[in-house]
Amino acid sequence: MTLSIYKYEEVFYLYGNLNKLTSKSFIIYFKHVLRNSECMEINIDGVNDIDINGIKALGILNTIALNTFKNFTVRSYLNNELFNTISYINAA
């Protein structure tokens, strides 16, 4: 399955899979969004499958946001588990 991105009221909603097949285009798209805005919020509740490549992609965007002093938020019911995973990957 592919990854679909919808924007509603300044929040990006992801639907589908964030994995090895979709993470590269995901990073490219959201790098552009981060460069052209002061903040970005992504909701991943609609993601059916996320693998380590998807987690790393979110971590990469988090690092870019930190390095460019931009606000970056990932929203999900699993937000705490995801944040801990991203923080661990960034620390490595």
C-alpha cells in the first residue's frame, strides 16, 4: 500500500504505510515543507504499518527541524512510544 498525505488546518495527516518503499519520498516531501514553514505537525493515526525505515524517516525530520530551529510535532495515540524510539535513534 502507498502513503497518502492530506493537509487540513495546518496539520498533515498520513494514511497507508510508512516503510522502506515510502520513506524516501516522505523525507523528500517533508524536507521541502520544513524549509518553507516555521512549524509542521504530522498526524500518523492513519498509518497502517510503520517499520524501522519509517521511524528513521520521522527521526530525520526531527533532526532537520532541530538543526533549523523549526517546530516539528508528530501526533498519534502511540506518541509516547514513538517519541522514545525516535529519541533513541537520534542519540545513536
